[in-house]
Amino acid sequence: MKKILLLMTAFLFLIACGGVKKTQEALNTGNYDSVIQDAVNQLKKNKTSKRKQQYVILLQEAYAKALDRDLSTIKFLKADGNPEKLEDIYNTYLAISDRQETIKPLLPLPILEKGINAKFRIQDYSSEIINTKNQLSEHLYANAKSLLSTTKQKNEYRKVYDDFRYIDKISPNYKDTRRLMEEAHVKGTDFVLVTLSNSTDKVIPQRLEDDLLNFNTYGLNDLWTVYHGNEIPQIQYDFGLILDLREINISPEQIREKQIIKEKQIKDGWEYATDDSGTILRDSLGTKIKVDKYKNVRCELYEFTQFKTTRVAGQVKYINYKSKQLIEAFPISSEFAFEHIYANFDGDRRALDQRYINITNVRAVPFPSNEQMVYDTGEDLKAKLKSIITRNKFR
């Protein structure tokens, strides 16, 4: 038992040494925050354990080096005086503050060998964070507002929107940021008008056209793209999406007949068991022995299949309304098959399997109209149209 305990202790010691070695390597390569997080995770479990003392030392060193690095960075960026660096300064202050909050729950951390606590420079950076945030908000606000009033490019409006959204995140309800953000959003949005073109010699059911153009059911609208199946006069559309149907093929109504002959041996009552001389056999209690009787039955099944198919094919065209040019075209097609099976029989129905018995209870039905057949391709056509749009954005 002692030997097993010693082995386990040695094994755990090796694992701990391996963890310390990796943390030390991270410190040597300047990955201070990784060292801090590893050390904090270890010290959360038992910060006064002798085996964890190396992590206390590593944490103290990594924290000091990270703080010196960040304060030097802030000093350099402030000296540079470039307002474009305000966000870097702000984020660096936040990193310092977050790092302090990470280690605070563990303090004080004793260094057992020296009988003292590890030293960590803790300071309230609230004023610096607030001042930098205000400067950054004002700088971003002025630039974004200026760009909003001068640019004509959709991509620029989207950058403006991102800047206003960031301002609203760090300084909620700053000036009229939310109103300007909405303005940038509207100006940066692409509006796509979806239309249906019938290049076939068949009539497309109105309800199919309505379904295909009802883009509320597609779930395709995103932050920067809105699809309209019905034109709104006051909107200037950026792109057009044309579903050009070029081919509608409807097969003739067909009834296919198949004859199937089934034979089966079935149970047909019982009789007393007898020996070769015809004497009735009895069991050990003197009771007459009964045995099942079987007979062969036969049935002729006449299976009928009603069959009719539709195929709709065409193209999905992407149009740039400003240049009036075709951007790209994608093939699209959909098929639908109507199939109905029923059957009649002649003979003993008991010879049939259950599947055949089921269809003998079914009768012929009217074939769907051509219009209904075309309409029934709609769900598959919508799914394929949605797939094309999802995989091929306008910009």
C-alpha cells in the first residue's frame, strides 16, 4: 500500500512539475496573461499549499511584467498624440483593470519561505478609463458623423454604423448616436426586388407565384440585405432577383397495371390425431390429441398505379439595378410526382400479405389538375431558391 501511495505521489508531482514548466515557458515568451490565468486557476484550489508556491512566484512576476508593459504602451501612445490610438489606450486600461479584478479574490497570497505576502500593484484606474472613453467617443462620433454626411458608398455607411454601435456600447445613449446609427443602417442596407418571369407556354398558378414571392417565409433578411416580393414605390432598389421559369413539363396521366399471384398454406380448423390404423391418439392423461389442419389458398391480385409528374426549370438571375447589368445566373429546377396505388383481387384474400391486403381497401382517385401539379412543385422550388440565395450574396 505504501509503495502505491509513493508512486501516486510521484506521479502527481511529475504532473505538477510539467504544469509549472509550461507556465514558466509562457512567462519567458511574454505571454503574461496566459501565465496569470494558469496560476490563478491553480491557486483557486488551495493558495496556501506548499506545492502551489511556484505559482505564487510566477503570478507575482507575470503580473508585474504585464503591468509594466501596458503602462509603457499607454505612455508611448499618449506621447504620440494620435487620436486614432485612443481605442488602443482605452482597451489597454480595461485590460489592466480586468487583470486586477482577476487576482483580487486571491489576495493576500503568502510566500511561505519568506513569511511575507506577494506584492501586486493595485490602483484605481476608473478616472483614466472614463476620460479615455469620453475622448474616444467624441473622436469616433465626429468622424462617423462627418462620413455619414459625405459618403455615398454602402460599405462606408456600414463602417459608420459599426462606429456608432461601438460608441453606444461604451457610452450608451451618447448624444444622438442611436438616431445616426439607424440612419447609417438604412443608407447601408441593400434592398433587393424579387420578381417572377414566366418564359414558358404554361400558366403559373397565382397562388404559386404568391408563395414564391412571399419572402417573409424565407427568413433571408439580414442586417444589410432586405428582400421584397412586392415593390414599394418610395424605395430605391439596389439589386433585382428574377426567378425566370423557362420550362414546365407535365406528363400524361398514366395507370400502370401489374398482376401478382399469391399462394399460401393457411390453418383451416383442427382434427384428432390418429395412428396408421386410424385409432385416435391420446396423451398421458387420456385426453384426445388435437392437431391443426392446413390447406392451400390462392389469390390473383391486380395492382394499379396512378402516376403523373411535373418538372419546372429555369434560372435565378442577379441584376445590378444601378448598372443594369446581369451579375450572375444560376440554374434551378424542381420535380413533383403524383403516385397513387390501389388493387383488386380474385380468389382467397387470405393468401395475400398485409401490404397487399391494405391496398385492396383503396380505390382509384381523380388525377390532380395540371395547375395543382405545377403548384405542388412550389415547396421544393422555394427550398432550392433559398439555398441559391443563401450561398450567393449580392455583395
